[in-house]
Amino acid sequence: SDCVINMISADMYEEFVLPYDLAISKQFQHFGIHTCNWNATPYIHKLEKIEKMGYIDMGMDTDMEEMRRVFPEARRACLYSPVKVEQLSLEEIEKDLRKIAGDLGPCDLVLADMETNIPDQRIQDVLKIAEKISNEM
């Protein structure tokens, strides 16, 4: 897994990094890509060359439906923005989480990089929303 994707273009990734990812991926049963909550859309079809994709994560701006179509067997995860957790209403967060579940699911929701100023109760409320949506699916 690497997070260089958010530092270089898709074409640069394909030319300079993908050959190494392909070589490494051949040594394992599964391979994973971490995109640092980035819009991974421009990279989807470059990453498709990795045959053993076992995990891939992305930011919510990614074309999640296309990611699910291209990587149906991979464990997919959406990293949800800590800024959104802090600033959006719970209704807006629920709308986002429903979009993630509908476009990418089944998938994982990652709440990473939460700042200490976000109250525990706020995070628990977001998790309750995610659990409710998951139970409906």
C-alpha cells in the first residue's frame, strides 16, 4: 500500500510507480492501495492493471460506482472527511453516508484523522448513522 497517488498525476503514477506496485503485488495473495482520502477517479483504470487488488480506499469525490465496478472483489473503503464530521449537520452526514453505501457498498467507512476538538459524542452519532444505514442494506 502506498499513498503517493495524491502527489503525482495518474500518468506519472502509471509510468513511475505502477511498475513497482505490479512487481510487489505479484509476491502476495492480495495487494492494497491507500489514496489518502483523495479523488482516485483518474487512477481507477491505471490501478485496474493490478490483478490482486485486495483493498482500495478513496475519498468521497471518487467515482465510487466505477470503483466498485472495476474492483468488485476488493475490500473497498471510503475515508470520510474529518472536516465534514465537524462542520456538517447530522442530516447532511447521513445523506453523504447513504451515497457512500449506495455507490460503493458493501464497503468500509473510515473515520481517520479526527481532531481532538471533535466531541466523542459527535463521532458516536456518526457511527450510529452508519450502523443504521448498514442494517438497512
